Amino acid sequence: MTEQEREGRNERKITQLHSFMRPKIAAIVEDLEGHGYRPRIHDAWRSPADQKKAWLAGNSKLLWGFHNATAADGTPEALALDLLDDDRPFSPDQRYLMMLAASAQVHDLVTGIGWGLGARLRDGLEAAILRRDWSANVKLGWDPCHVQITGISVAQARKGARPVVPVVVP
């Protein structure tokens, strides 16, 4: 994908996110670009039909998840997205994935980098991320490019719970 195509895609996809997520994802993209990566929002909002396809393909463990969140009027307001390395979308390197996880943490989000790992492996991974040891000999979880909110469960989001967008007073 050309740089113009990647940037245009990110601009379009970021509008599918809940307003709480938009500045956080923009900051993560900027962080990764500052390290020479070309992050691309692959999926933000997914229709229920697309989510079912992802579930059937084994790419999701949920039939309804944070990707499916909408406003009361049906407007997409996803609470999750998949942020790929555009130069290596099918095989991102460990450095990218660990930097993505570190940046997500800084911006009060979480990735799926530790999903499916036992406590010992997850603890080792988290320690390496805290040390910024991008080349550590660690195991990665099954969905490391997935970025989502914290503090709200999928069940709560499905019932309409959303993060509170901070009000900035000039």
C-alpha cells in the first residue's frame, strides 16, 4: 500500500472508532511511525456478519465483540481495532508487536499480545515490554495486533456501556 493509501485508510477507519479511542489510536500510530513503522488500521468496526466470518475462520473467539460496538442509532463506534505493520501485514516482527503493546499501555489501552499465554510466559512478556527489550526471547499471544479499551467488559459494551470522553476545559 502506498503511503497516501495507508494514511487515507487510517483516516477513514479511525472515524469508525468511539471518540474516546480516536486520539489514543492516533497517538499510537504516531509513536510507531516515529520508530520507522507504517501502522495501518486493518479492521476497526465490523458488521455482525463480518464478525461471524472472523469467528468462523478462527480469527475471533467472540460472535459479538468490541469491534461490533455502535451508538444507539447504529453508527459505528468500535472499541477495538487491528493495527498491522503495513510493510509486513502477515508477519509483523516482534519489535513492532512489543512496541505496539507498550504504546497501547501508555495510552491506557491493551493489545492481545499476551492472550492465550500461561501466567509465567505472560509475566515474562510483560516484563520485557516494561524494560523495552524488544528482542527478548519471549512467546507472543495469539492476537498481538488487536488493540482495545480497558475497564469495560464485552458484555457491558454490548449493553451500551461506553468509556467516558474527558471534557477539556480551556
